[in-house]
Amino acid sequence: MQKIKSLMTRQGPKSPQESLSDLSPVENIRIPSKEELREMREQPIDPQAEQEIINSIEDVYFSNDSFDIVQHELEKLPPVLNLQEIEEYRDKLKKQQAAVSKKVADLILEKQPSYVKELDRVTSLQANLQLGAVICTNARRQLGFAKEDFTQASLGLLANQRKRQLLTGLLKSLRTIKTLQRTDVRLSEMLEEEDYPGAIQLCLECQKAASTFKHYSCISELNSKLQDTLEQIEEQLDVALSKTCKSFDINHYTKVQQAYTLLGKTQTAMDQLHMHFTQAIHNTVFQVVLGYVELCAGNADTKFQKMQYKDLCTHITLDSYIPCLSDLCKALWEVMLSYHRTMEWHEEHDNEETVPASDGSSTDGTEESNFDRSYVKKKLEHGLTRIWQDVQLKAKAYLLGTDMSNFKYDDFIFVLDIISRLMQVGEEFCGSKSEVLQESIKKQSVNYFKNYHRTRLEELRMFLENETWELCPVKSNFSIVQLHEFKFMGQSRSPSVSPSKHASTASTATMSLFEQYHNGGNPFEMQTDSKDDETEDVLASNGYESDELEKCAYQDYDSDSDVPEELKRDYVDEQTGDAPVKSVSRDTLRSRKKSDYSLNKVNAPILTNTTLNVIRLVGKYMQMMNILKPIAFDVIHCMSQLFDYYLYAVYTFFGRNDMYESSGLGLISSRLRTTLNRIQEGLIDLEAAPETTGSHVAGEERKEKVPSPHLSQLVVLTASGTLYGLAERVVATESLVFLAEQFECLQPHLDTMIPAAKKPFLQQFYSQTVSTTSELRKPIYWIVAAKAIDYEQMLLLMAGVKWDIKEIMSQHNIYVDVLLKEFEQFNKRLGDVSRQVRIPLPVSNVLWEHCIRLANRTLVEGYANVKKCSNEGRALMQLDFQQFLMKLEKLTDIRPIPDKEFVETYIKAYYLTENDMEQFIKNHREYSTKQLTNLVSVCLGSHINKKARQKLLAAIDDIDRPKR
């Protein structure tokens, strides 16, 4: 129905037959008979009305070809049927059917002429096809006749000739293919000969030839085989490239680079090379350390090979540490040398290629080559830092893997030497300051040095407690640079080089390590130099040297050709301006020869075995500081502690005596007292004796301190026959002074080593500690002077003298002779001691000064005990004192006589008036209250009234009150 509707609405008029042919047989539409058609045509119907009837038909009739009309109409019937309505609806359907039928009939009749015309055309086409069939049959028959009549032999000859040409070309191709298939044998031979450029060239040519015959199925296999061969060559080439990392060979490396150039993989080769260098560093150090670990472990199976390198380093034993470190640095040196020579090869190669490339024949090729060279150059330059960083990290892991705090000093110095040499290599290799190595070695050095210094302080305490303070006989020309520990100061070398190494020649010193060992050798070869050339010759055969040596003493002292410049300079304290006394001039030596008590000896330095050990320790500390400047301040601080402890021990043993310190003579200066207090608070562990259970923090603080030393029981300081241990006191004190002089000489060198920020510490140490050593002579020798002469006896003798005489005496009192006899005895005993130990002039001067000062003060004290005194008695006092001075000046060279004015002024005060006495009391506070009171009571007692006396005594009391 849809088709009918569309035909009725869109198509033009067709014949009835055509219309009927368009109808689908499945559509159950009743076709009107001829009578009905005629009847319909005869009935005049308005076209518009007819179209309205057709439009009134329900759309469902046009929806589907399989639509059931009857079922549809039956379903539309109402439940209650009405005949009239049904008939009306039937008439409506009939009208609709009639309108549709009429429309269809009109369309059929309309298309009838077109149908007839088309039927004529079909008939004409059928006739033409029959004629064409006849023509084809005739043509085939004629072609058959031509084939039979044509000469097949001529065409056969042509075909055979063509086949021959094809087969000839094929044979040539097969021969080429056969040659290509045999090239793998030649390639293998060339690879065994390490002719990588030739093998790659041959392989590339074969690939080019194979691409020509790629249309053959066998060639595809061959091409794949050649590609595999080329990959195999690249693998072997990579292995050959890795070999250059440990042992560089110019010819070998040249072949490898030419091969990579042929492959067009210059940049890839450089990337691979750096990867191989990194791998070589790791594998090399791992194998070296693993070898030593397994060797020391023996048969113990602890699976060391599966360990990480850092963990493996912790299994190195102390005995194998240094050999392993040496071998480790040797191996790393070989890798860095190979890298250095690789860079040299590329620099030379670039210079050679620059000249022929300047003709401009191939612009593209030149640009590509220049780009490759630029890439390689930058890659190599950047690789320097990376390679050195890897070396530092490996060395750092090894250094920190072992606790070196218990190493022997020489072993630790050797480790520092090796690492110092490695840092020198790093600086020459890439200009690096080796911060990683410096930090790690600083960490180990600080750890080692703290432990080492603690042990040395304990040893020093042990030495001091067992020291008998006997003279250590050294030669008169003894100098600290003659000791092994100070040899480095006489060498003009870089501080980074070990003191055990000497530059062979001046030319070698200017060459870099890579230049020196370019063709062989290793800067880390373990040195087994004998020390025959370093034999020390500082000890005298006995306490006395031969006459010949004595004659040459002055020349020995004057000869300083082997002394470094920094030891020839005189140190002057910046704060005090005082320069230490040095026995370096001939005049000084002559004066000492005359003034010293040991006239039969050369003026050799006075020092003990302990002093020598301290000097050696200082030398060792300076060696370590010289090699490793970052811990220079820590080392200098520890050096100062050695000196501080020695000074404190000498003072404690020989100078500490509260009874004599309270004499009021200012024996210990404020500077010296401050120094001693500082040492006691900062270095001396005063709680070492009692076992206390203090806190952990207190224990840590005490670790930095040392117990106070105790004087050896073998040293006797109470015997009057030895002047109360004067020989031991001289040796101890003057050895300390000698040690201070050596520190003064070392100051310029220390000043160059210590960081600028820490220089105030060094200056303070010298100005407040080193320069105060000579001040210890006063308290130490004061004890001898106080006991050597019997001052109490003199007071008793003076108390028995009658001073209120009426006439002037011409004879001095007996106590003066007794006192002078005491001094003569003292002088004799001083000479006896000098036969045992040389007593320097400053020492004898201090001794005499103390004795004279004590004698003069005893005189004043004796005069102050006088109850009655006349003018003639005062004259006798002056006579006694003048007699004493006259005889005393023959015994000693000291001028002026110490405290001479102290006695004379006191005697003269007896003649003062009341007013003058009051002024005298105010101006002369050096006299005691008792002495001033005696002046007022004895001298003015009978001349002044009680009120005036009370006034003067009050003035004395006012002066004494601040003292109390």
C-alpha cells in the first residue's frame, strides 16, 4: 500500500499494464474487472473529491506489506454491533477502494505507450547480439588458421636467447652471493686479530652488496646474518673499549676509535667509554679490597663477594689496611692515568684532523666531524670531575670503614701521605680541591689525633712522674732540626707532600705526576727507603765532650747553615716587646763561659729525656699539621697542652710552696699566676684520685683532662748537701726554658699554618704562657735561697747585739761575719752542684739575688727587733751593713746589690723628725707594720709626746688595714 500511495502522489500517468506490474503480489488488492473499469471511467468524479477520499484512508493501510486488513477492521468493531453503522462504514470503505482502484487504473492506462516503446528497443537489442556472436565466431576461426600457419621456431629461438641472458646474470649473482656467504670466516679472523676497522669496513661493504640482491630469498637470510655479525662486532668493540680504562694502549685505542667512526657512533662510543670508566673504578676497588678481605679471613666462608663495597671495607684488618690502601690507590691511579692519556689522544687527533679539513671539500662532513669533536671534548672535560668524584667516594668509603684511632703514629702518617698524594693527583687531574677526601681524612684525623694526644698526655704524665731530672747529655751544637721529626722543616716542598718523601731532582719537582709516570711507574709505590741517611747524632758520648769539640763549640754555635730561615729569626712578643735570650752570639757564649759555674764544660743545652720526648712529640704534631692543614688549629691547641702540662709539672714539683709564696715579694707575677690557674682549670683533673660516680657529662669533661703529676720518690729536695735538690731544679727549670725557646723558634712556622681566625689564640699562647717560663725561676730558686742560709741564726745573733752604746764603734758585729761565712759556704756548695750540672748565668743571678734580698730583709727585720738604740748604735748599723756590702761584692758580680736601698733607707729613717716620719710612713709601704712601728717607738719615742705617737701609729694602722 505504501508503494501505491507513493505512485499515486509522485509519479506521472502510466499505462494500466505498467501500473499493474508495479504492484507486489503479496498485496491482496482486488483488481477491478474491465466492466468495472469502464463503469468507473464513465462515472464522472471530481478529482479533488477523489483525492480527499484517498487522503482519508488511514495511514496504517500504507505502513507494511504484511498488514492484515481484515484483522484490523475486525478489531475496530465495537462490542455492541449496529447494523446501520456497519453498513455506513462498509459504504465508506467501498468508496475508498473505488477511489484507489480508479487511481490505479488511470496510472496503468497512462503508462501503456512507454511500455510499448521499451518493448521495441529490447527486440532490436536481441537482434544486434545475435549478429555480434556470428562475427566473434568467424574471428576465432581466422586466428586459429594464423597460429597454425606462423613459424613457431623463430619465436622459440628468441625466447631461448632471452633465457640465456637471464641465466648468465643469475650465475654472476650466485657467485657474488657465494662470496658474501664466505665472508663470515674472514670477519672472524679479523676480529681475532683485533682489526676492528677492517672488519667493520668489510661488513658494511657486504651489507651494501647484499642490498643489491635483496630480491633473492637467500639474501634476506644473509642480510640478517650480516646484521648479527655487525652487532657482534659492536659488542666486541665495546669490550675492547672497556679494556682501555685500565691499561691505555695508543694503537689499540686508535683502532677502536676508527671502528666507531666507520659505524658513525663516535658520540655513542664516548658515552660508553665514560660508563666503562665508572664501572672500572667500582670493579677495580672492589676486587682489591675483596682480595685482602678474603686473604685475611682465611677459609671462613662469609660470602664477601655478595657484600656491598662499603660493607666490605669494614672487614679490612689493621695489618692489611695500609697495603690495601696502597694497592687501592695504585689501581685508581691506573684508571685516572688511562683517562688522562685518552684525553691526550683526542687532543692530538683533533689537531691532526683540523689541518686537512681546511680545504673545504665537504662542508656537511666537516660540520658533522666538528660537531662530533666538540661533543667528545665537552664530554671528556665533564667526565674529569665525575671520574674524580667516583674516586673520592671510593677512597672515602675505605677511609671511614676502619677506626684508625689506634694506629701507630708512623702508620697514620703514612696513610695521610698516601691520601695527600691522592689529593695532589686529583688537583692535577681536574683542579679539584678534593673536599670529599679532605672532609673524610679530617674526620679520621681529628678522631685519631684526640685519641693519640690523650695517650701522649698520659705518657707525658708517666714520664714526668718517673723523671729523676738528670741531665740528658746532648752535643753543644744540638738543634731540633737534627731530629727525625723536624727533618720536614729543612725541605723546600709543598705542604701536601709527605715529610718522608724527597724530590729527586728540581726538574722532577716541576713536572706533574702524570708527566712523571706517563710511561710507567706509580706514585703510590710503597717507599722502603732506609733511614741510614737520617741517623740522628745529637747525644754526647758522655757528660763531657772532647777538647776538640770544646774548641769548636763557638764555631758550632755560630754555624747555622743547616737551620731553616724561620728558625734563625728572633721572636719578639708583640705585647711586651721582650725578646727571648738566645745563646747564639760568640760574645754571649764567652760571657757565659766566664760567669757560669761549669767552666770545664761546653755550654750544651740543659734538657732531660722527657724534654727530648716532648720536642719529638711537637715535631710529630707539626708533621701531621703540615700534611693536613684543616686540623692545624686542633694540633696547635694540643701542642700548647703539652707545653702547659710540662710547665705545670715543673711548677708543681719545684715551685709550689705556700709559705714562701706569702712572703710578699711578688715571686709569682700576675701573668704567671693567671697562666697557672688557666692550666689547672682547663687541663688538670683534680678529682682523678678519689673514685667518684659523677654524671656522664662530667665523665666526658674529665676525659679531656689529665691528673696532676707527682714528683718521683727518687728525687730528694730536702737534703742541704745538694742545696735542696738544686741540680734537679736547674735541670727541670732550664729544660722548660729551653723548650720555650724552641717554641719561640717554631712560632713563625706555626703562624703560617694556623687559620687566620685562630691566630689570636696562638699569639695569646706565646704572650701569656711561653714567655712566662723564665718567670718560674723566681719561685723555684727562692725555695733554695730561703733554705740555703740560716737567716734565723742571724736574727738571734742580731738580737744579742747592744745598740744603745755611747761611743762610735770601729769594729763591726760578729753576725756580719757569720752571715758572710754562710754566703761563702753557699758559693762553695753552688760550685759543687755546678760540677754535676751547668748552672747558667741567669740561674746563678736569680739565686744570688734571692739570697741577698732575703739577707737584707733579715737585716731590716733584725733592726726592727731593737728595743733601744742610740745614735752611736745607728752608726754601728751602718758600719755593719757597709762591711757586709764590701765583702759581698767580692763574692758576686750582681750590680747593683738587690734591696741595698731597702736597708739603707730603713737605717736612715732613725734620724727623721716627727713630720718627716709621717711622710716616710706614707711613702714607704714596702716595710711591714712591725718595722714601721719600731721606727716610731725606738727612734722618736723619747722625743715626741703620746698624742703624736698615737697619730703616727694610726697612720701605720691605716696603711696596714687594706692589706688585711
